[in-house]
Amino acid sequence: METVLFAAELIEENGTYKLVVQDVVRDTVQTTPVPKSAVDRLPTFLSVLSSKLNVPSPRSGR
């Protein structure tokens, strides 16, 4: 059985980005602005993180 601990959304509004992270266990939400340069690097960051953790890369186009 899987239990969701955190849920995250990256939201774009009028050319600005924000990351919204919900701590499902504690029922809290944190929001922080994210520069476009970080948004552009997100796929690379996730790939590097997966390889460091020896986790298979997620497949595109579910």
C-alpha cells in the first residue's frame, strides 16, 4: 500500500513560476517562487537525482 507524504505542483502564471508543496501528513502547504532558469533545468535535475539514487528513470508519455 502506498501512502502519499508530499504532493508538489509547479505553477506558471503570467510568466512567473511558483512551487507549491503540500505536506499531506501535517496538512501544511509551502509556496516559493522559482526562477525560469531552475524550471528549465528541472528535467536534468530529476534525471541526475534518479541516477544518484539508482532509481529507474520514469518513462514519458504515460
